[in-house]
Amino acid sequence: MSRIVSVEAIPVRIKRDVAYLGALPQGAGDRQYFVRPPYRALYSAYFETVFVKIVTDDGAVGWGEALAPVAPEVVQTIVMQLLTPVLVGRSPLDGGVLWNVMYDLMRERGYYGGFMLDAISACDIALWDARGKLLDQPVYQLLGGAYRETIPCYVSGLPKPTDPERVALALDWTTKGFRAFKLAAGFGVKEDTASIAALRNALGPDSPLLLDAHWVYSLDESVRLGRNLEALDAAVLEAPINPEPGGHRRARRAGARRRDPGRYRRDGTHTLPVPAVAHPARRGSTTTGCWAGGAVRTHQDRTDGGGVQHPGRAAFERRPWRVHQRIDPRCRRDSQPIHA
């Protein structure tokens, strides 16, 4: 039986011509990391990530990647010091067992997400890659087969400072075959509404439009923005409110009450006017984001949401009848498009 003989984590830092979400904010200077108001998260002037290489005794090499946009050396340290000792000597075919072994290492200490889950994601992806090579099968086949031949993509960010510039950038992408766009927003209810309206007017009624608010809004603001976006036929309002404690659940129920108080029910069938998207794994507890009746949809990135193994496991292990949209593309025909 094949055994893992080595695990290597490789941090990568590449200089960008333009920082993520556009030009550096005033005062950022030459700093590697900075805060970009109105967002509260830390961003990097570089493209940063971590690759994980897993080698088996019969020569198979699996590669994985972690979403590590800040301090990739932290993920590298977790992989090498915490995860490698429990992986070396084990069979790469024991994917489900190894995922739980890695997850349980720091579970009682409260590390359900963040850097720890980033590191697990990279190792899990590498294990799937190694299994595919050992069995001479594509990973989608190991997952049960392909439900589609193509996957829709959307262009994310549109990092320009004004609405006319964002519209021009979106129109340029349409010449390359893209028709769906996600706007990095969070600049105010009126401002975000105006930005989506400008895109809708320029792109027409058939372009799916998404908006990422980066968790900057209050409950009332989230509901107001959701109602405005509904009138513009927006597809998704992503991360409108901090998810803890129960943020997306509260936003959904508040939107339901204000929209149709007579029909509001506690079974979670009514939602914000526009589907709200949460990132359950990133916040350290899937219960906060989705499973307690929170978001209508969940946005699961394989590189920071637990790898390939975790999303499917979570979707069916935790009250699947309360998940309005399964979060694993292999399981559902209407799963989310790829972020490009």
C-alpha cells in the first residue's frame, strides 16, 4: 500500500503591478501589508500563497494550494510543524480519515478556521491530487463523476475608483467572453446601489451582477441594500454583515419580516430580497455562517474552506435540508460559478 514519505510547504510572494482591489490607499507607502478603508481586513501589496507538495513511496506527487493572502509563512509553519508529523507514513488513500486527523489536532483549542484551515486545505488538495495519480483517475471521477462539461465564471472586483471606469472595465471583459461580474463594494448603501445601477444600465438585463460588501454593513443597512439590489435584479449580496453572532441569520430574518410580515415563518423559507452569501469556514464555525439558518448560499473556496474533502462532508453532515444550495460543485447542478 502506498505511503506518504514527505510533505513540503512552499510560501510564494510575487510582486503585483497593481495591488488587489486597485491602487494602494493613501498612506500605505511601501508597506507590505495595509488596511484598505472602508474594509477592516489586512491586504498585501503582493500576491501571496502557499503550495504544498506531498510525495508517496511509489513516486506519486500531489500538489495543493492554500489561500494565504497574508503571511504565507504562518501556513507553511503549520503544515510543517503540525500537519506533516501526522501525514508521513499514512496512506494517501485515507482522505476522509486524514482530514479529520488534521482537523482534530487543534480543535479543542478553538482553531476551526483561519490559518489552520488554510493549511489543512492545501494538504487535502494535495492528497486528492496524489490519489488521482495513484489510481490514474481525474479527481472529479473520484468524487463521483462530472455533472457538467463547463463551469460558468465571473470577473471579480472591477478595481477602479469611479463608476464610469468600472463600467468601462466590465465592457472590456465582455469582449473576452465574460458576462457575469462581482463588484467589490461596501462604500455606502446609496453608493453601492448607484454602482450596480450603472453596471446594469451598461450591461443590460442578462448579465448576472454580484456585490461583495466585505462585512462592513449594519443589519438595517444590509436589508436596505438588499431591497435596492432586488430592484436591479442583482444575483447575490455577498458578506453584507459580520457573521458573528448569527449575523446572516439575523439579516435574513429581518429582511423577511420587513418584506412580508404576514408570511414570515421561522423555518427559514423567507430570506433577504437578494440571496446573501457567507463564508462559514473562514469565521471558524460553520454554524455561524449557514447551518443555523443563516445565509441562503455559502461561498466555499477550496483553498481556505477545508480543501476538497470538507465542503461535501459539511453539506450532508449538518442538516442538509436547511442548506438552500449545496456548496460542493460536484453535488449540485446550480452551484456557484468560479471566481475569476
